[in-house]
Amino acid sequence: MVIHALMIAVIVMLSSAAAWSQTPPTKGTTMADKPDGDVDFSQRERDMQTRLILRAEKKAYEEHLARAREARQLAADLQTAFENRNSFSTEDQKRLERLEKLTRRIRNEVGGSDSDSKPDDLPNELGKAVCEMAEMTKELAKQVEKTPRRVLSAAIIDQANKLIDVIQFVRTKTRLTND
């Protein structure tokens, strides 16, 4: 009798182990798991790649916004410096160059390229040009901040091209007055 009970207990344990190994997957596994126990990593890899791409896009957009903010600050600083001295120092010349590079980068990031057109409505005075440069930079920064990250904006491209023309005018005028 004891032997029969022992044998029944062994059979129950072996059957329960076999039944337990045949249970359906738990919450932690995915449908990509193959029935033979191998895991299909291709879906997980695609998910990870998608997340990495989205993070990279978000980081690039944040850098784009930071460039617009820096450009706005540089233009405001240049306007203040010009109003105080009525000219630009060598440090201000470097800021003008940096502002132009930032503006080009902003334009290129939204799909623009160099403009072949010659500007028609440039100011004839350096003081007016500096004020206009600051206002245009402020407007460009607003447009960049309002534009979603996956949108190509013709308005930003146009504004950036006009701003680059004004910056080049200011740089040329200040070189002529400093020489």
C-alpha cells in the first residue's frame, strides 16, 4: 500500500512537471517567441531602432531650438552693443559671424539652401540694419519654436535667407567703417 501511494505520488509529480512546462507564455514574453523556445529578436530590434531614431530626432530638434534661441540672444546683444558704441568691436564682429552661421544652420535644417536672389529692401543705414537684424532674428526664433519638428517650413527658409542678407550687409558695412 505504501508502495502504491509512493508510485502515485511520483506519477503525479512527473505529470504536473510535464503539464507545467506546457503552460502558455506569461505576460513578460511576446508573441514573437517561437514555439520551440527560440526567441525572435527582430521585432524587438525594430522597436529599439525606432525608439533610438525618435530620440535622435528629438535631440536634433532640441538643438535646432537652442540654435534659434542663441541667435535671438546674439542679435539682441549686438543691437545693445551697437546702440551703446555706435560701432562694432572685434568681439562683435565674431558675434555677427556666429549669428550668420547659426542662421545658415537653421535654414539648412528645415530644408533650405542658399538664395540666388539679390535683396531689394536692405536698409541704407547701419543703425537701421542692426535694428532690423534683431527684429528679424526674433521673428525667426518665434517661427522655429512654433514649427513642429517634422515640418519643412518655407516661411523659416525665407526669413533665414532675408536675415542672412541683412547680416552680410551689416558685416560689410562694419568692415568698411573699421578699415
